[in-house]
Amino acid sequence: MNNKRVQKIMAAIGEEAGISRRLSPHKLRYTFATLSLRYGNNLEYLRLALGHSDIKTTSNSYLAASDADVVIAQRRSSPMANLYK
């Protein structure tokens, strides 16, 4: 199965599901990686799962998204942010 065929299958699945945004194999891979990190996966294990030869590739591509999650979590749990709750 080639890339074009996978893209067509994902587009059809998205249409059937009523998803207005374009689905792609890249978005699926990105979502897998960012959610894996969000839910505690080890960066080295993720590197292996994605098939990267260098951990820098994995960290440069996906760690920034994880850092954004840290900022959101910190704001949510900050004593100053919750001072008047």
C-alpha cells in the first residue's frame, strides 16, 4: 500500500465520521507521539516506536508540544492561579 492510498483511506474515514478537518497519516503520527508523551511515555521509547535514528529528531519534533502541556498544567495547578477559588 502506498502513501497516496493511505491518504485516500484516511480522507474517506474522516468524511464518514463527519470530521471537517483533513486527516492525514502525518497528523495521526503526530497525535500518537504527542499523546504518548502527554500520558507519560519515555522519549527513548517513543524514538524507537517512530523509527528515528537520533533522539534529537524526536525531541525537536515532539517535545515542544509536551512543554506546552506542562505550561497548561502549571497554570491549572498554580497556587496564584487558584487563589480565589
